[in-house]
Amino acid sequence: MAHLTRRHVLGLGIGAAGAGWLRPARAVDSPAELHGLSVFGDLKYPPDFHHFDYVNPAAPKGGVFSTIPSVRTYNQSYYTFSSLNAFILKGEGAQGMDLTFATLMTRAGDEPDALYGQVAKSVQISPDKLVYRFTLRPEARFHDGTKLTAQDAAFSLTTMKTKGHPLILQQMRDMVKAEATDDATLLVTFAEKRARDVPLYVASLPIFSKAYYATRPFDESTLDIPLGSGPYKVGRFEANRYIEYDRVKDWWGADLPVARGVFNFDIVRYEFYRDRDVGFEAFTAKNYLYREEFTARVWATRYDFPAIKDGRVKREILPDETPSGAQGWFINMRRDKFKDPRVREALVQAFDFEWTNKTIMYGAYTRTHSPFQNSDLMANGPPSPEELELLEPFRGQVPDEVFGAPYVPPVTDGSGQDRALLRKASQLLLDAGLVIKDGKRILPNGEVFKIEFLHDEPSFQPHHAPYIKNLGTLGIEATLRVVDPVQYRARLEDFDFDMTIERFSMSGTPGDGLRPFFSSQAARTKGSYNLAGIENPAIDALIGKIIGADNRADLTIACRAMDRVFRAGRYWVPQWYRNSHPVAYWDVFDHPKTSPRYQIDNYSSSVGERILWWFVPDKAAKLEQAK
């Protein structure tokens, strides 16, 4: 499942299977009932496990967890919402709607890709690996007390495959059909040579009520509260301002192994602020209780308010061992002025990361090189013989540098205007036919070279200003346009921009989820995350090799080969990353001693906290007395 965060982190799919089938938890000659699934056959937890190791099974229930959005999935925004349908293209979906729906299976936060049963008690896989037979729990219920059946699950999967968000459609294209043979049995059929992670993706999708949608269109934006079956239901809300989710006290799944020690808060609340500074001031006033800080300047200079000094607000640095992903300015190659790679290379040369990091971000970040940053999937040094075997068929079709050390953006002198690099950028532009006339850089068609940076956060203005200044030195008329979140998302979905910032993060086992970001098909799909418009046959083929990997070693080799081709394309101006997350919270919570390694892999830290932490009444009482 794809997620974008306020860090612009996105957790991509789990893997893929070119061999045409997902490996069950253990090899079998005939279908056996499995309690979990994983990509390469390994499961940490046995069938009789009681709870996940990283939870506190004795955590008390109660209290409120309130925060600002740090994840956006499908049609969601960080700053607003106008719909309670978060699984289609229309509208701005409310944050947290996933809490209201149960799924067939649910992720373990301490394994790279394992799923364990929620609505599904077990799953059987046919000998040809094309049909998955899910047996549903008889106790599963919707919030109105009606039984959740295989008919509901089949309806949900079929509906999302035909009417869901474009990203859902793309990742479900290898699901052939879903059908119920009775109330307890769901059969899901997949295409031959399908992506390996498709069954896991399907098993993690929400289950809707077939009866509820019998009289309502699924693909319309609405503020009507849908009938759910998850641990929470929609409570109070005011569109564009806040939404609350109330814990279902008699939830049917509360005593499942995957649910013990989680979903501890009585209320989960999201506050929405269109301005990041206003959001920070609201936190200092205790308008919400938990905040992950995304601005290094604010973390370094503004966490000195009274509640910090007297201990009422705590600060922590949460480590992140997952792949850090790719953040940068993505260059829209659908526009003719960006089609020449020499032009894109010049744009890379003009950005002074060292000065920006030191002056604006207090040295908190490290330069990003790769979409697989901070993982062993990232290419380093000359390609191995195994990588060369994958790359050789494309010799002459990809830049020669693919067969050497991977591209690394230049290190500047930190002055803000590295003259040597700017001279190199100017020469690259001249080589591409962009001359200087009256101090302006002129495109081959005679027009002035102009670039509009598009964003929806005013707080990014300081990061753009020195870059725009350097581009001006090259004769490029560059400007920053900050628009409201709704317009921003609409323009990105229509690819109506020159350059924009995005960040996405790879799963530890990437697969079919790579396609929405890198494939030629995605470049032509409205609403996809292929913002640069990458249409590269070599990348398409290497994604196929990743999907076809039968083991983690082959997967790693294929990812490194793809990384080399991507980095040689100059599709973006790489920015920065950090492998930790600074958070602050009012001291009313407690949390497990150990955080699950992969919880941030597919979710932001605040998603982990909203289900793993718990409220401590004694702390809350002391906080009130300290006012």
C-alpha cells in the first residue's frame, strides 16, 4: 500500500512474483491452512502466537490521542479533508479512515512483509498458486451488528478494482476476480505471472458492506459516515478542520492476536492546519498532543516554550532503520524544455545542498543519492557481475555511466554559489542548444527558459530561494508558486507543473509498488506518482526482474541494477534525508520500550503511535495540576 508522509515518505508494496505465485509460509504439496503470508516464505510468529512482541498486551484503554496528519494515502491531503471516502480519486479523503475498516489480514511491524489474519482466520493456496481461499471468522461484524461475510469481501475487492483510486486499480490489475462460495469462504483468483505482492496487497485492503453500498454510489465524494467494521468508527468532525474516531468498545476483533495491545485510545483525533507555523503554535497551546517535527529550523530553535522547560512536553528522537527513500525536485519531462538530459543535469549542478543544509536546516540532513537510500538495495561502486548480466542487454540504450559507478550529485564548496559547478551547468545548457541572449537563457525554440516550482507549503520558501537565485545566475527565470492543497493535488494529478518536491520510500521488499512511480504505464496514468514522466524500457524491464526475483539475493541485485539506470536518467534534483524522526508530545502517554523496525516502513511514526501507545490518567492529572 502506498503512503506519502509529511516527510514525503511513502511505503511501497511488499514485493512481486515473476514466477507467478506467492510463496506460502511453508512449502506444501497440497493446500494447507496458513495463518499468515510473507513474500519469501518466512514468518516470525507461529499459528498460536498470543500477541506481537512489540506491543504491551496489558496496555490500558482510554484517553485521547490527537495529532496533525503525517501520512497521506490515495486522495488524502495533509491540510484539509472534504470527504469520508478515502479510496477514490474524487475529493480530499479524511485522515484515519483506515481505522474504521477491517481487512482480511494485517501487517506485523517487526517483519519486512508478513501478514497475519484479521477477518480471515486462515488462507489456503492452490497448487498452481493462482487461487487463494480465505476462510473468514464467523464473529466478524459491521458496526451495526450485521455479519461481515465473504460476499462483502468479494464486493469490496471487485469494487476497488473497478472504481477505486487509480493507484488501487494499478496494483489490483493482476487480480482476476473475487467470489464468495458461501458466507465464510472467499476465493480470489490471480493472473499467471502476476506480481508477487498482489495477494498481500489485496489481503490488506478494507472490507466494505455490500448492503450499505447497494443504495449508494461507491465512487462519489461524500461526508456520509460509511458503515465500517474496524476498531474505530467516525465520531465528531468538521470538514477541513478536525475529525475524531471513537473506539468501538465491543469490537469483534479486540481479542485477536493481531489486536492485543493495540488500538488503546478511546479517541483518535486529527487536527488540520493549512499553515505549518500555525500548527506549531497550536501544539504549544495543547490544541493537540503529539507532533512529529518536519522542519529542522523549528526543532533547533523553537522547542524552548515553557511546557518544554518544565517537562510537561517531552521530546524524543525515534530511530528509523528502514530505507529512507527518495526526496527531491522531480522534473516534469512531459514538457519539451526538460527532455534533454543535459538540461536536467545542469539543474542538478545548480543546487547547493551543502549551503542549504548548513544555513537553513542546521546540518540535520544527509544528501540523498538514490530511491533506495539507506538500504542495501542501493547501488554502490562498479556493478557486480550479476548486475552486469541484467544491464548488458541495454548497452547502447542507456548512458554508458550505468556500467560504472552510479551517479552521485556533486558536493559544492558550501558558499551558496559554487562557481565551478555553475560554469559546468552553463556549459551543459550551451551544449543542449540553450544560449544566452540579453542575459536570458533561450530555449532552442526561441522562448525564454522559465521554471515554475510548485508547492503547497510556504515553509519550503527558504529552501527554494537560494536555488532560484543560482538558476537566475544561469539566465533561467525561476519562480516558486505556493497554492492551496486542493489545487496542488489537482495539478499534480494532471501533471500540470514544471518541478515539484516529492519523497517516497521503498519497502524492504519492493515489487509491484514500484510501477506507479517508475513505469512507462504510470507516466501516462492520471494521478500516478510518476511525476517525472519516466518512460524508460530498461527501467520497465528491470522492474520485471525485481518482480521475478525468487529470493532476496536476486531481488537485491535487480534493485541495484534499476537504481543505476534511474540515477543515470537525471530525472530529479536529489535533496536530503535523515534516519530518525524528532517527535514531541504532551506527557500524558506511555509506550512500549521497543519500536517495531518496520512500523515506519509503511506508516509514519504517528500512525504507529496512534495504535501502539496508551494514555496514562495519572500523568494527565499531574499535567492539569501543573497548569
